[in-house]
Amino acid sequence: MIAGRAREAVARGFRLLHVDASPASAPILRRCGFHDITTSTHYQWTPPR
């Protein structure tokens, strides 16, 4: 699935792909040629009462 989506992106002229990956799936993506360029931190906002 990853390779297919990457091929489609290349065919459409994109040079970069963005993937959110859990620590468990990151090794799979690395084996497919992806590498980290940044990290993100997800927060859940809770409105004040």
C-alpha cells in the first residue's frame, strides 16, 4: 500500500510524502526508504470549565 501511494504521488509530481507513524510502524516505513525529517507532538485540548 505504501509503495502504491508513493508511486501515485511521484506520478502526480510530488517530491515529498508526509506520513504519521507510530513507533511500531516507523521501522516498516524506514525499510521502504522513508526517513525522519521532523517530529510532531499531538495534544488534546480540554476547554476550561
